[in-house]
Amino acid sequence: MKFLRLLYSALLLVAGFGPPRVAAQLSPVAPPPPPANATRQVTVFGILATPSDDALDPKLEPIAEQLRVLFPGHGFRLLGTETRRLRVQGDLTCDLGLGYAAHARLINPLDSNGKVQLRFELDRYGQLEFATLVTTPLNQLFFCDRRFPDGTRLVLGIGVRP
Amino acid sequence: MKPCDKITRSLSAGADPAGPELAPHLAACERCADWAESITALDAAWSATRPAEPPAQLFDQIWSRIDAQPTRLPFPAGPSRAALRRLAAAASILVGLGLAWLWGLSRANPRQPDPRTSPPLATTPAVAYQFEAEPGETLFLHITPDGRVEADIRDPATTSETITVAAEFEILNFMESQAADAL
Ligand SMILES: [Zn+2]
């Protein structure tokens, strides 16, 4: 058991967590499981970003400058946005048109670093194109952009709130 | 909701920072005052450089161009060598965490996968990618037309892109409220 704790601490060190403040307090060894009824507000949206022109969907006007900070020199069209309070293993789908759909599933509402873990998928007509597990702090977006040969991007944003 | 969260949301919704609801808090709270300032800067930049509104059919044309392109991605695709090098260089992509996690799984039950961490959909292939973002970092995953995945992390601490963080938060607020309105 002592060996397992040491191994675990070593792995945490490798992972860049820094030394545990008091090694003897690393008990139980595994991080406590999150409460079964924990929920998170998960938001998924899709935007079409076009480098060829800077046209703007009027629906996106309130955040046009913010989008241009992140994706300079592009035009933007809102394809879809969905938000839902999810339980563990709950998911939501954001339809984007042309058969594209983005899916998010809440895997862990709170890990030992205070982050959430999501599974994120992009499919077209039900055919999976991309899937990833992302661990992220709350109140913070991450982006996934699917690039097309002509330079157009399908920009997907995912954010989680407490 | 915490008071500061309320304030930042009101600011995102377009409330006047000098108004009676927000002014007292902004005078007392440096974090929210900074927030209000960056939003005002964004608004100013926007009004100075606002593009013309596009004709309604423009985006439909762009979408149909995409529809006509060969866009089928190979899946599951492993990370490219270049992507792997990037990932190796990015300290926040925690290979070690993966190890600790796998080790935790094998320790918890060597035969059966933990339902919290195994691929949740029976019909879905295992994920080829795993990423972790740190507070304040913006994670961009780029999927190239030929199916490669590249991770790009913007860290405001090293690139002074604090405005990016404000922009992100605004976008999340907006998208959440738009989606909620549609319900
Ligand atoms: Zn405040």
C-alpha cells in the first residue's frame, strides 16, 4: 500500500502537479468520486468562419469583435448553439446543418484539480469525424475547428459552468 | 451565482458600467473593473471597424461550396508526428495524468474498465486524443482537411492575450443566453 502511494505521488509529479503538500495526507489514494448527482451547465455552439470575406451574421453582432479577436480576418455565421445542465454521462447535441452535429458528454463533473472532463464528438450524418476527451477548468471555452480545403472553418466552441 | 459572476454577466448583456447597478461594485472590485474596461475597449474597437452586413444568401453559398468539397475525414485517425511533437512540447498536455489515470483504473479493477472513464458509447470508437487546459489557457484543436489534429494553446500569461480571455468569456455568455432563449 505504501508503495502504491509512492507510485501515485511519483505519477502526479511526472504529471506536473508538483509535490503533494503533505505526502501522508494523500489518503485515500484515488481522488474521491464526484457526487452522483453533480451537474454542470454545458454549452456547445458552432460557427462557420470564412477567411474569404468578413461578412457577419447579424445574430452574431453582439460578439463580433470578440470573435475577431480569436479568429482575425474572418466572416462569421452562427450555425447553432445549445446549452443544457448535464448529469454525469448526460449529453447534448448541437445540430449545425448539412448533416453536421457536435456532441458533448459530461464524463467527470469535478476532478481532483477542480476541472471537468468532457467527451466531445463531431459527426456528419451520423458518421464520426472526430472524438476527444478534454479536461478543462470551469467558465472557460475550448475550441475545435474543422478546416475545409477552401480555408473555411467550422468552429466549435465548448464551455462548462458550475 | 456569486456577485462577481452576476456583474460580469450584466456587463456582457450590455449593462452600463457607470449605471447605478454596477458602478458601486466596480468601484470596489478590481477584477470586475478590469473586466468592464476590456469590454469597453472591445466595443470601441468594434464600432470603429464594423463590416457591412452581408446579403442573406452569401452564407448559403459558402455552405453549398463546403457541401461540394470532398470532406470525408479518416476516422479514427492517430495524431500526426508533427502534432505529437507539439503535444510533447506542451506542458499542459498531461501524459503523466493519463498514466496516473490508467494506473488508477488497473488498480481499481484490473479486469473491468471503470464506467466513468471507458468510452461511453458502445458504438463509438475509442478517442484518439486527450487534452487538458489550464486556467486562463485557450485550447484550440485544429482538424485539417486531411484529418490531422493539431493542438494549439494560447496562454495569456506568456502572450499577454488577456483580451482573449475576456473575449472568450463574452462569447460563452452570449452563446449560453442565445441557446437558453431558444428553449
Ligand atoms: Zn467583482
